[in-house]
Amino acid sequence: MSDSTLDDLNERFSIPGCLTFKKAPGGLIYAEVNNDSAAARVFLHGAQVTDYAPVGSEPLLFLSALSRYEDNKAIRGGVPVSWPWFADHPTDASKPAHGFARITEWTVNKAGLVSGGETSITLGLADSGATRDLWDYSFELDLDISIGSALDLVLTMKNTGDKPFSITSAFHGYYNISAIQDIAISGLENAGYIDKVDGFKVKKQNGPIQISDETDRIYMHTEKECVISDPGFDRNIRVRKSGSSSTVVWNPWKEKARSMSDLGDGDYLRFVCVEAANAGDDIVHLPPGGERRLGLNVTTEER
């Protein structure tokens, strides 16, 4: 993106002392936010919140130091937006995993201050020739991001065409933790889940989730908040959601992480993904003119 575009974004949307647009290595543009409650970065590439830290707290989001900041490449960490399909494409493995929204540049629609001192920014994405080559439907997406004592995301999905479509999606949040073996995740007790590591077998969760090997699970018919209890950082991370009845929990563990060139040695020990999702049989069907929202709210508290 050109410097003139960067200058234009700052002229139209910057907020003195609070929000500024900058350029990252590789030329990708991001919004840097600093207010009385938190600091954050939001990339236009993928509409991705990569960093979020409430004042006085360890960062809530994990971001790999080996993340790529390149066109058509996903950024490893933060909160990627999976859309219009979750995980691999159901019929064509050559298409990008987790859809194209997370590897496409979004536009800035508006930015401002809201009550309570939060900073808001709205990013948008609409169908184009490039998206229709991958998925031949007309759509509009708006991602409303509020940064304050909570990180609040609302993705509005609209079918602007003349034919219905179905999607799966997720806020693929990577949460920064002290040590994977020491945390526990509550909120999904007694829920049934699809274990993708064990041949997609359907199982039932007994007690809080503790992770000691590769984990890739879709918890079904779950709308409750999840709490990541982290004794090492002496805090709980609360993950609330709306418009979602499935929750994904993921960590690649040692062997799979080694195959991922954008993760450093030992990085798998420092994050867990707890995702507000429309996955498995939680499929969103949108008729022409239809609209649906997926929401995520993240806060932290001392244990």
C-alpha cells in the first residue's frame, strides 16, 4: 500500500493521541490504538486484531515473532477472521484454509471514540473478482472493533446477491498464557465435541479442559462463556460470544508446531485457541438480503 494511502487514512480516521495508522514490515498497514484502558493493533490485512493489552496487564493475545506480514499470507496470532469457511474448504483443498477473509485487505469505514473511553474502528469487505474466483457469491462484511477494558468484536455478514449461501466461520482467537500445561479452560463441561485429532470421533467433556498433547476439538451446542484460568499470570481470561453455538479449542502441540514455519520453538506452550465459531453442524444459511452477526467479547481479571 502506498504512502499516499497511509497519509489519507491518517487524515480521515486518525484520532490524536489515540489512533494512528502505521506501516509494518512488508508494507501492511495497521491501526495502532492507545487509550486510557488498553493498547492494541489492528491490521487491515484480514481485519485482524494482532495485539491487545489492557493497561497493567500482560498481553491477552499471542502473536508469533515469526508471523508473516505478506499479501495472501495469514498472520499467526491475534484474532484471525475465518470466513466464509472454517478450517479446510469442504470440497477443494487447494483453496485457502479458513477462507479468504483473513488474507484479504479490508477497508476502513469509520473510527471514533465511544462512551467509556473505548476506541472503535469499523472495517469492511465486499465481494470482488478475486473473491468470486474462490466463492461465487455477493456479500458484505462489517467488523466492528471496540478497544477498551474489553476487546469487543462484532462481525456482520450480509448476503447482497440473488442466491442463498451457507457459511461456517470463527473468531480464531490466540490467547497468551504462561504455560499450556498449567492452564484450565472451564465453561464446556459435559458438552459433546468432535475430536479432529482422533478421527472425528464424538466425545463428551468431563470437567475443565486441560491440554497435554495436540488438541483440535469442535464443541457443539455451546453458548456459554469460557474461562481460561492461568495461575502463572495470576489471571482469568473470559471469552464470551454471541451468534455462535459451537466453540473450538486448539493447540498444535510439539510435533505439529514444528511443521509450521511461522511458529518458533516452544511457542505452542504459550498460547491456546478458544474460538467463537460457526463450525461443525453450526452452519449459517443466509437467503438473499439475509444478515447474521457473530460476536466476541474478551476480558481479564485477577484470579
